[in-house]
Amino acid sequence: MSRSDLEIETPRGPAAVAVSDPAGPALSLLVLGHGAGGGVDAPDLVAVCDAAVAAGVRVALVTQPYRVAGRRAPAPAGHLDEAWTAVVRAIGVPEMPLIVGGRSSGARVACRTATTLGAAGVLALAFPLHPPGRPEKSRAGELPTDLPALVINGDRDPFGVPEPAGTVEVAVRPGAVHDLRKGLSDSVVIAIEWLRRHSWAR
């Protein structure tokens, strides 16, 4: 595995991108974003990145401009989407399948922009279906309906668990909360098997 660190200019300021390449030819490009208050060092992002690279996937971990600038409060959704879209377009490889994803807020950004970016699939870790205690504020409409998507959520996540529908598969992890730390290795296996099923990993 080889890793390179990039800084990419976006309309919302510079974003940081850590790209990890597999030992052999990459079968696909997986681009992952972080949660609202965290970074790309979240345990689930790191674990999925390492396993995917070992399975022949090029993985890019994207740090949004607001985090690069040292702010903890997330930027508005439109700004996140704009910066993310600029980064993914800058690092995309023609003819290589693109899978976008992330955890929590990063998963929402990936879902909202997947079709625009021409993604082949979406990997959503801890998709926040609604604010805690506010199930009426559902974000289910952000999930893509026109391309394969895998959502991995804990059954004790206070942000709720989406329902599978159409091309959206949902893997519910017993005992896990929003950080997905419980049973993380099993969750990673589910993610890699999904990538393999679509010929995006070996």
C-alpha cells in the first residue's frame, strides 16, 4: 500500500485528501468523508479504508475545508456538497468505477451528490436518519434510489436506522451505536463483501 497526501482547492477553501493505493491495479475508487464533528481518523473510516485497499481498491479520505481551517462546527449542507463535488471531480479516474461514501454527515453528503458525480455506488456508515429524538425529521429522501447503496447502522443509534428500499441495502449491527465501534470488524467484512459483489474489490 502507498499513501499520498493532497491539498485540493474547492470553492469553499482547501480540502485535504489522503489517497491510499493498493499493491496491484485498483479495481475502483472509494471516496469517503467524515462526520460533522470528527475527522477521517474515525475508527470505522480507518478500518474500511485499510480493508478496501487490501482488497484492491484505491481509497481517498477527504477532510472538508471547514475542518482544514480548524473549525469544529460544520459548514452548511450546500457548502459541504460543493466542496465534496470539487474534490471528487479532481481525483476521479475515467473508466474507474467511483464509489462515494462516508460516516454520518459525510454519508449524507455522498448520498446527495452521488448521482451528479456519476457514482456507481454509495457506502454509508451510520447514516443519520433523523436528529436524536426527532423521528419526524426524516432524511430518508437523501438516500439514492437509482444506484446500489449499502447503509451500515447500529440498532441502538439515536439518529435512527433507515429502511431498505429499492437499491438501498441496510445492514443493522446489533448493539452498536452511532460510532459503530461495537462489532466493527464484522461491519467492515459486510462492506468489503458488498464491494466484491459489485466487482469493485477483489
